[in-house]
Amino acid sequence: MSAMACASRLPKTSWIFLFLVIYSYCIFVLCTFYNRAESPAYKSDCPKLNFNMSLNCSFLPTKTVQPKPTPQDQMKLSNQSLIIILLWTWPSGDKFPLNQCPPSFDSSDCFLTVDRSVYSKANAVIFWHKDVSRSKSLLPQEPRPPNQYWIWFNVEPPPHVKNLTIMDNLINMTMSYRADSDIFTPYGWLEKTEDKINFTIPQKTRLVAWVVSNWKATKRIEYYTELNKHIKVDVYGKNNLPLPRYQIRTVETLSTYKFYLAFENSVHEDYITEKLWRNSFHAGTVPVVMGPPRKNYERFIPPDSFIHVDDFSSPQELASYLLSLDKDDQKYQQYFNWRSRYQPQKLKSSWDGRYCRVCKALKEAPLYRTIPSIAEWFK
Ligand SMILES: *[C@@H]1O[C@H](CO)[C@@H](O)[C@H](O)[C@H]1NC(C)=O
Ligand SMILES: *[C@@H]1O[C@H](CO)[C@@H](O)[C@H](O)[C@H]1NC(C)=O
Ligand SMILES: *[C@@H]1O[C@H](CO)[C@@H](O)[C@H](O)[C@H]1NC(C)=O
Ligand SMILES: *[C@@H]1O[C@H](CO)[C@@H](O)[C@H](O)[C@H]1NC(C)=O
Ligand SMILES: *[C@@H]1O[C@H](CO)[C@@H](O)[C@H](O)[C@H]1NC(C)=O
Ligand SMILES: *[C@@H]1O[C@H](CO)[C@@H](O)[C@H](O)[C@H]1NC(C)=O
């Protein structure tokens, strides 16, 4: 009796199982597609922008990234004088072409790879914190070769970084947006130009833009709510104005605004993100920043390149200032004066700007360095 019941239940379970397998596969495929749409490195076309501060898209489309070394790579890897840098993981699975650093990074005698079979030969291993922080077992389990540097890499601010103590007594160098990291990897930077640049301010048809997806009640939401009572802010993102599918189109859309609210989601020293670099500077708008104090911004960008919310006693006062700039072209244009001398860097991908810095840092690194506790520093 019970055997019969079991036999008739079995197919049903199998059906449910089969359904679950197909269902998860569909979700997986959908996610993969969605991620690709998000990642600019996989765009097949480079849309023409309507202004001259365009991002250089010559890297599109890139050939498939090689996870395994080619025979040429193998030959290079056997070159004793080459510094081998192992990326323990692609950062959060994001793939991009390796070993294509511009000459200014001075990295011709380094070789970046994700092939873990070279672990024992690698001069340095880079750990993207998020990918290993779940458990120590995600770190190399083989004995650690002598003189190998372990590099801790992270781009998130402290509240979003979990399980830091996992790194205690393991790491030799830090790599983050903090300027006092061993390898300083900011979200962007300015390059001084040799010749004066004739920068054309993109045509402006609208006033204030903001892209936001995280509506958790924070200081920046309160500030926006108050500001919006006095000056109309066009909000893009989840539940608001839709963003164009491609990041580059977003930048183009933002370029039609006079001001962009570059409000950081959390306030930390040196934590100045793509909200400033991409959405404001690449787009050719004037950033209104909320983040670390003005002095901190001025370590990286000219004082006359941005408006800081701290310069005003209230959102209402800021709104009146923005409205006055809207009526005074000459004064507004002064926020672009710096563009004749400096230019925001334009790299193929944000990863290049970071990983390409490792080579030089390793060549200059002390023979011995160890960091007992990253948690003590990164807070
Ligand atoms: C962009 O620059 C090119 C030359 O570098 C110039 O011919 C063109 O007019 C510029 N376009 C705009 C919109 O400023
Ligand atoms: C874009 O980058 C490629 C190489 O990466 C370079 O050859 C080309 O001149 C650049 N184009 C512009 C417009 O800067
Ligand atoms: C080995 O690396 C050095 C330093 O980058 C380079 O000068 C040399 O040409 C390389 N030799 C071979 C055989 O690739
Ligand atoms: C932190 O570590 C614990 C134990 O290793 C793990 O269970 C947890 O998921 C980790 N948290 C994160 C956010 O990775
Ligand atoms: C810079 O641009 C302005 C206006 O577009 C133009 O009149 C001027 O000749 C340009 N100067 C140079 C050096 O290209
Ligand atoms: C890196 O740090 C580890 C752990 O403290 C240490 O054993 C190793 O000697 C250090 N390596 C270098 C090259 O400084």
C-alpha cells in the first residue's frame, strides 16, 4: 500500500524538480543577459555623442576575454623577469581585457592573469574583497609562496564592506579609493593637458538632474526633498524617469542638464564616485556635490569645478543660487574654466584605471610589508 503511494508520488516530485531546473535556468539566462546589458565592455556599438567630451569607445566590441593563457601568454609567463599579477577572481564576475594598459602606466614588464594555475609563480595576488569575504576557504588553500604580495582590493565605502577581519594578518598591500592606500585607485582623476583645450559646453535645455535607485531614508533623500520644493529636479532611476538602456546614452541625457546632483550614498574621506566623474564631468554638467567636505574634493579637483551643498545654509539657499546661475550665463560658464587645463581621464574601462596601477606599485613596493588589520584602518 505505502509502496504504491510512493510510486505514484515519485513522478510528481520529478515534475516539480524538472520545473525548478528549467525555471532556474531561465532566471540564469535572463540575469546573464541583463548583466551584459549593464556592462559597457560588451556593447557592440559605440553611439556617437553630441558633444566632444565623449568617452573613447574604440575598445568596443572587445574580443572574448581569454581565461586561459594562450601559447604566447605561456611564453611570457615563463619569462623570469616578468612580474606576474594574479587576479584571484574577476571582480564580481566582471570581465574585461587584461594587459592593455596605456603606456603612461609603465606596466610593460608585468603580466596580469586570472589563471590560478600560476598561483605558485605569481608575484602578487589581488583579492576583490566581495568575492572572498564570505569565507576564508575562498582564499588560496595551497601554501603561500615566499615574497608573494597579497593585495586587498575594494571600491565600496566601509558600511558596505563586510567581514574585514577575515583579512587579518594576510594582506601586504591595500588597493582602494582611499588616497592613503598602497595602491590608490580612485573612480576618476584629472589629467593636465599640454595644450589648452577648447572645451565646448554641451547644449543645455534642462536644469537639474539626479540619478538615484536607493531611496532608503538618508540625508541625501531629505536634502533632495527639500531642494525639490524650490527648484525642479528631474529624477532618473527606479520608479522615476526611465534611464536609457546604455550607460553612454545616460551620460548623453545628463549632458543636457546644467547641474547634476552628485550625492554620494555615504560620506567618507576620499569616497568620490562615478556620480562625480561620469555623470557630471564626462557628461559636461556642473556637479552639485554631497559627500566629504569641500577640502577633501579640492585634493582631487579644482575649487571652481563644483558646487558643494555645505557652501549653503539650506537647500532653499542652494536652489536660489542655482536659479541665479541659470540666468547668468557668464557666471555659469566659469564652472568650466578649468576644462582648458585639465581633462577627466578617459579609459577603456574603469577596471583599467585600477588594475593598471598595480604594476608600478609593485616595482616600488617595500620588500616586506604586512597589514595586521585592515579593519582598523578602513572605517
Ligand atoms: C568636435 O570637435 C571637432 C574637431 O575635433 C569639431 O570639428 C566639431 O565641430 C566639434 N563638435 C562639437 C559639437 O563641438
Ligand atoms: C581612442 O583610443 C585608441 C586606442 O585605444 C586611439 O588609437 C584613438 O586615437 C582614440 N581616439 C580618440 C578620439 O581619442
Ligand atoms: C622578458 O621580460 C622583459 C621585461 O619586460 C623583456 O624585456 C624581455 O623582452 C622578455 N623576454 C621574452 C623572451 O619575452
Ligand atoms: C561573513 O562571514 C561569515 C562566516 O564566515 C559568513 O557566514 C557570512 O556570510 C559572511 N558575510 C558576508 C556578507 O560575506
Ligand atoms: C575655440 O572655440 C571658439 C568657439 O567655438 C572658437 O571661436 C575659437 O576659434 C576656438 N579656438 C581654438 C584655438 O580652436
Ligand atoms: C605579506 O604578509 C604576510 C603575512 O603577514 C607575510 O608572511 C609575508 O612575508 C608578507 N610578504 C611580503 C612580500 O611582504
